[in-house]
Amino acid sequence: MPVENKIDFDTLIKSDQVHGSLYHNEEIYKEELEKIWFKTWVYVGHESEIPKTNDFIMKSIGPQPVIMTRDRKNKIQLLQNRCPHRGNQVCVKQKGNAKLFTCPYHSWTFSNSGDLVGYAFPEGYEGNPNADKKKLGLAKVARVASYRGFIFGSMAEEGPSLEEHLGGAMEMLDRVCLTSPEGEIEVTAGFLKHKTRSNWKFLVENETDGYHPAFVHSSIFSVAESGIGGLYDNKSTALTRDYGNGHTEVDLRPEFRKFDEPMRWFGTTPKKLPDYVKNMNAAYGDTRAREIMIDGTPHAMIYPNLFIAEIQLFVIQPVAVDETVQHVTALQFKGAPVLNRRMRQQTMGSVGPAGFLLADDSEMYERTQRGVKSKQPEWLFLGRGEQREYRDEDGYRVSHATDETPSRGIWRHYRSLMEE
Amino acid sequence: MTTNKIIPADILLHHEVSQFIFHEAKLQDEHEYDAWEALWADDGVYWIPANGTDIDPEKEMSIIYDNRSRIALRIRQFHTGKRYAQEPKSGVRRVTSNIEVTTLENGEIEARANSIIFEANLRGEFTWACRYIYNLRRKGDGFEMKKKTVLLANNDKALYTLAFLV
Ligand code: FES
Ligand SMILES: [Fe+2]
């Protein structure tokens, strides 16, 4: 059934203003599910979460659960958790290793690539031309693709390829992996799940909003003597960048290059991580390794739901128009056990329901969600820095770290998706 | 005191530990941050696991896994007055019960208890349920906390912000 285009997004989204209803209108949310979440490329999980043949883990695409499996042939599958018989949830375990999934309701059994391998009491279907096993398997997410271990799914049979979707933002995933001496990241530390009573778009925009940290996070910056505060100061040399297709970043490299100190991005020194530095030098050569260790990992928002915050990986999951879950874990770099331990420790301190940073972000998400329900002024103003924005050598829009270039890019892309 | 001769030692210990737990609960409910922090031993560990009760906090994410210096940092953040998730502070009242007390071989005392916590904040009103495991050491007339583990009954689910002291 085609969705009737009743909402005129052109009138709700201007270059520097968006209408408040975009965050709380139920109809708009339903349309977003069809046009964004159940259509475009959405990040689902990482290959390291299902390392062995027949491993599976429960993931999601928007509000909907999907079972991510590594099947008998080691192919990654994204299966919808709905029995083709009467709709029961086939799997309720969070993760495990299984060749077969048996639906508990009437015992239909599926392979981990989704095929129906048998139904109970088969006599009742014998000779019935509609009971074709080939047509009664678990539904699959139409397209599955991965880049450097990051697995994405699209429920649309056709559309841009993952490479086309990622575009220039693909390089940010390369940068994440570079920081590992083995060129690979792993997602092995388990997720915290932080629920917030706010629309998902407030979270997406906040991830690369470099304007708020100086205020929302001043409490922890001041008492932890953290160097992060300066990165988002009015005098910072860091940049915001809009890669197009909704992908954005806060590029902190100018600040780190200014100081020219390896591992400053992680608030430490090479002396404290001798094995890591040795392995990086061996892998990339001293000069390149030093550059990588100065630049650090990116602060990157891959639209619509993968956020890499230097040392953390977040997955944003809308569950209702005004409810969103942030799944968050520490990034782990292959071949860097000591660094990994420190990343887990820092992550546990910063994020999740009790985190020094994210609990306060979440507080802002919820207050803005309630705030935009007030009738006036109707619009949100996202014009910060529009007059000083410019194009970098690759043609992407960039501006000061505290400017709203990312938000404007996110909305430009959103409008193009919703008008389709 | 004559009473000590009449009351068996285990009952006395149960009473003392219970009083300590009730005192700690009150300090948390009333956001008496400094008095609460003073209950901690120098090697204290405050642990709230996620995704079950048997995870290894050295390998997997926990909601809180604070050593003593991070407990102090948490308190300092409250004192800035800009810990927005607790400004305004939640209205909190908890009922702690089902207290079981054992003395471990190393002389430390382990207490287990259940708690139901009511929280009111800007978002609304919420109920939390948990199992507490206290590892206590004698200190003067009372105890100090060497470890407090909080096993939330729903720690495998997505949780709203949990920024008050639990
Ligand atoms: S609903 Fe799954 S077997 Fe009947
Ligand atoms: Fe933030």
C-alpha cells in the first residue's frame, strides 16, 4: 500500500529552521519508518559479534527486531523475527549459537539462513499446493552489506548501494579501523541500553552538535580535569563537517595536530601504552603511526543510526515517536588489550543510564521533547554559523566546531528522503 | 551492658548491619552526598552490572563500575550543581528489606537485601527493584563499605537515566 504524501515536508524544513512538529507528530514518525528505517541502509551490527559459524545475535532495524546470524556457510543473514505460520516470535534469546530455530508455538523449524526445514505433523500439509516450504521461510532483510566488519541492512530490494550511501563518510570508518594495530575493530564488550523519552532525531543531531558540550558537560569537564572541554570552546580550531547523505562529523584533528602529541586524543601519553605504540609502529611505520596516534578516532555520525564517538560505538534505535534507545559499547581495537581495557573503563564512566556525560545529554533530549510541544515559536533555529560555513578541498561543507552545519546537513538529507 | 549477654551475637550483628543499611538508604534518598561518600572504604567498589547478574565487569559493560576515586568524581559532579540529570534532584524513597547477614571467612560481613525504590523526576514517576549485596568491614563502632553491588531486576532491558544514588 503506497503511503499517501499528505505532509508537505518542504514547508516544514527550511535551510536554517525546522518545524517543531517534526519531532512529535505521530504521522510523520510512521512515514519516517517507511521512508528511512525500512528503506535506506541502517547499521545493524558488527561481524565480530557473531565470530563463529552458526552464531546469532538479536539486533534491530528501527523498532523492529532482526536476528543477525552467521549461517552454516558463514554468510551473514538478517532475518525478521516473525514466524511465517501465525506470526509468533521465533527467537527470544539475545544471542547464542544455533543451526536451527524452532518456533515454540507449533514447532516449525528454520535453518539459520531462514529456510523452513520442516513443520510438525506434516500430514496436515501433504498435497496442499500452498504449503510450499520454499515460500514459507523467515523473511530476510532484502539487502545486507558490510564494510570493514560494519554490517548494514536495507529492507528495500533496490536503491543506492552501501558504498553510494556512505559516500565520503566511508573514510571515517577507515579512520576508526586505522587506530587498531591490526586494522580492525571489535565489538565484544556488550551493550548498555539507555532509554530516553525523546524523538530519535534529537539524538542524531546532538551527536555532532559541538555547541552543547561546553554547557551540558561543564559539570564533568570541570571536576575531571578533562581536556575535552577545550575541543568545543569558542576558540577551538576543530571543525564540523557535512558529508552529504546525512553523514556528519566533528573533526577534532586540527586541535590534536596543533598540540602534536601522540595519544592526546585519548587523554594519555605513549609512555603509558608502550605495547600499543610498539605495535602501531610495527604495523604502519613510525611516521605514519605517529600521525594516526595524533589524529585519533573520528567523532562521526553515520546516518541514520551509527555514531562513533572516538572510543564508543552507539546505535540509535527509535521505538516510538517520543521514545528512543541508545545502545552503546566501548570500541575495542584488535591487538590492543591494554588500550581496550582503558576504553572500557572510560566508556562505563561516560555513557549509559548513569554516565557522567550521557545522562545529561539524555536529560536535554527529554526536555527538548517536552519543550517543542509548546505552541510557539513553532520553529527551531539552526542557523548558527551559516554565514561562515565554507567548502573544504573535497567539496564538503565545513564550519567551526560549534556551528550547526551538521544539523543543516542532516535535515537537507531528511527532506530529500521524505519527499521521495 | 547486660543486653549483650541476653541477645545472641548473630541477632545483634543482624541488627547492626540492618541499621547501617537503613542509614545508607536514608543518605541516598536525601542526596546527602558527602555523608554517603564517607561510608566507603579506601578500596571501595560500587558496581551495577548490566545484562544479567554474572557478567565480568573487567570484560563487559556495567551501568556503574566505580573504584573509590570514581565514586569521589561522581560526588564532585553532583556538587557542581550542573549535573542536569539530578538538577532538580529526583524525589527518592526506598524500602529495603529481606536482609540476610553472613560473616565470611576473612572476617568481612556480607549482607544481601532487596529494595524497591520510588523515583520522581521531570520525566515522571518510576519504580526500580533491585537486590543489594554489601561487603562490609568493621570500622570503629560501625562499618565501611568495601563493595556494594546493585542487581537491578531489569538490568537486561533498556533503562531510563539512573542518576540518583541507588
Ligand atoms: S506460529 Fe510459529 S509454528 Fe505456528
Ligand atoms: Fe553531549
